[in-house]
Amino acid sequence: MTILSEQQSKTLLAKVLKYSKADEIECNLEGKVGGNIRYARNTVSTAGEESDLELIVQSTFGKRMGVATINEFDDASLEKVVRRSEELAKLAPENKEQMPVFGKQKYTDSKTFFESTAKVTPSDRAEDAASSIMPSKKNKLVAAGFLEEAVTFTAIMNNKGLFAYNKATDVDFSVTIRTEDGKGSGWASQNYSDYSLLDTAKASNIAIQKSKGSVDAKAMEPGKYTVILEPAASVGLIRNMMRSFDQRSADEGRSFLSYKPDEDEDQATAPKNKLGQKMFDGQVNIYSDPQHPIAPTAPFSGNGYPLTKTDWIKDGTIANMPNTPYWAKKTGVPYIPRGENIIMMGGDQSLQDMIKSTRRGVLVTRLWYIRALDPQTLLYTGLTRDGTFYIENGKIKYPIKNFRFNESPIVMLNNIEALGKPERINGNMIPPMKIRDFTFSSLSDAV
């Protein structure tokens, strides 16, 4: 029962709505069936499957709203969760920003479900793990990895005529491969909607080469360097930046998108945010698109409003900012929901092409432990990890010790020298990037 069809979902949610006595009721039904396998020290440690189905009921009386959840689906339980949400709504304080639920909507088609992923078996997972473990053993290395896949669905219905349904699949794989003495480390990851695209042997071979190549890393002085950031190295910074894309925080002077008028400007008529202003290199184009062929998402947001292709940064210029229905109404602009994926356009260079064109620089496999330092400038800090290499005259010269960095994606995306072909990472499409003057603030002894 965990994965319900569109008709089954509609029937169940219609039954829930009939129990309602509230002014408005909105129900979200979410289900998941998935499996996983984990290994460490070249040995499978855990394997399992999971399934879940949950109903979330939101009831509203005027400006008061209450939410209750349940995972029991007999008639008595369905009525109970509706009554509970209504009780909570009556106890809740009024929310002056409460907005009405949306009426009936139309949605685009988005291919988020792949039969290949839905048909994955425990044997398939075991074979994929073996394709990673065996070459690691052969090279006298130590592998630790995790593979999981899932089929999920979500359905939304309210008493104003809205109904939305989407079924999706996803598979994630990551592996860390280290030398036996722990002095060398490599990492690789793959993430797809379509299981047939997964190749754990290919990903593991990348991690193996980085592990073997990162032994006896040399220390380099911190400073500003030309860097080549693989997608896993830049996705965290870009994702954090896009999470800060928000019209309200900009209008209220709390973000890097806030407009600071000069002293001689009319404070009353000056814009509140930087919409329409160029803030990045002209090569920077970032958008969201539920219909993207490699990184698709559901064609609706969590409140049931349709999602369509939306530009956030166009040729380096701020093209749109997400907002809420309340803030859109308050400021007299269209409601623009936040996208579910980040698509950054790139170039046609391969990672190898970018290395060949670099006289002196640093190749970074990935960044981790990223933390914010300043929301106004989007300054972040964190560490390189699992393969950092010095490049000289177009070739990887030798491995280097990891760095701590202090950098802002705003500065980073203004210092672009080259962009490569976008790759899917964490449900997004991010290209490898060649960036000048990337700031490394100190060394790290971590591998």
C-alpha cells in the first residue's frame, strides 16, 4: 500500500476531506519504498529495505491553522487525524500572514519515474557493491560506500479543488576509498533518477585513482590560487547561495540581494532589492526546471502551486527571486515559488581540458563542513577533502595537503575562467569550474 496510484490517492484524500469541518483543509499524502546497502573496510556491513506512508492534514479556521499527521488509514483513524488538526487550529494563535489555499491548477508533465529504478533488487545492490569492493581489494585499498534507491510519491488535495500527484525514483551512490595506511583518500559519487545510468565500477575507479594519487601529500602555503572545482566541490556553495535567494529577506535588508541606496538617493523610491542588477560574470546562468531530462522534479511545490522553468540568474543578472504568497501580495508582485532543482549552465570543456589549460593551480575533488560566516556577503568557510592536487603546466604535479577556505560564491562566480559540462550532483546539474583567486586561508592535516 506504500506507493499509491494517482486514482488511489485521489480516492483516499477525497474521503479525508469529507470529515472536515474547517474553513479550509489541505492534505498531503507521501509514500516511499526503497532499499540500501552499506559497506566498510571492503565488506558489506548492512543491507535493508524500507517502506512508509504518511498523511499530513492541515486545517484552517480564519487565520488559525493546525497540522496533524498519521500513518493509519482505516476510517476511524482518518477521522481522528482530521479532528486533531481542527483542535490544534482552534488552539493556535492567529497568523496574520496566513493565505488561502490554492484552487484547481494545471501541471506540466515531468518524467520523474523510471521503471529501471523501481525494479532494483537486493541482488542488484549486492552486485553494484561488489563492483566497487573488488577493484578496491585488487589495488590493496579500503573502500567504504553507500548505495540507496527509492520510489516515492506525493499527492496533495484541498477543499478548493486542487489535486496534484507525482511519482518519482532516485538512486544515490557514494564511495570513499583510502590507502591501507590511511594517508591517501579518494571519493566519487553518482546520483540519478534512472538506475540504468548508474555505474559503480566507473565511479569507484575514479576514487581509486585519486586515492593512489593522493599519497604523500605536500604542504602548500595558503593564499589565493586558480582552482578547478569539480561539481561536488562547488555544489555546496552554490546550493547555499540559492537557498539565500529570497525576495523578503532582500526587501528587509537581510541578505546579499538587499539594495543599499547611496546617500544622495531618494530612500522612499529606491529599490529594496537587486532584481535586474548584474552581480555575476556574464557566463553565469542558473535556473530551475522540473522537466530537466537528467535532474527532473515534481511539477508542483509543496503547496500545490505549479512549477515551471524559472531563471534565477540570466547572463550574470538577477532575473527572479522566490517569494511566498503573502509577500507577493504585500509587495504587489507575482508569486514565484522556489525551484526544486538547481541547473547551472556550463561550457563544453572536459575536466581534462581545464587541467591542460592551467599553468599553476589546484584541483579540488570536493568541499565539506561548509559553514556561513557573513550572510551579507555570503562568505563561507570549510575544508577540501578526498583528493586535492597541485597542477603545473597542464598536468597534475603532485598531491597537496587539504586547505581551509574562506570564500563567497558571489566572488567565485565573478572570477570564472572556464566552465565544463554540467553533471548531476545531489539532484542538481553543476559544471566543473575553473576559478581564479580562490582564497585558501590555512592548511588542514585531515586526509
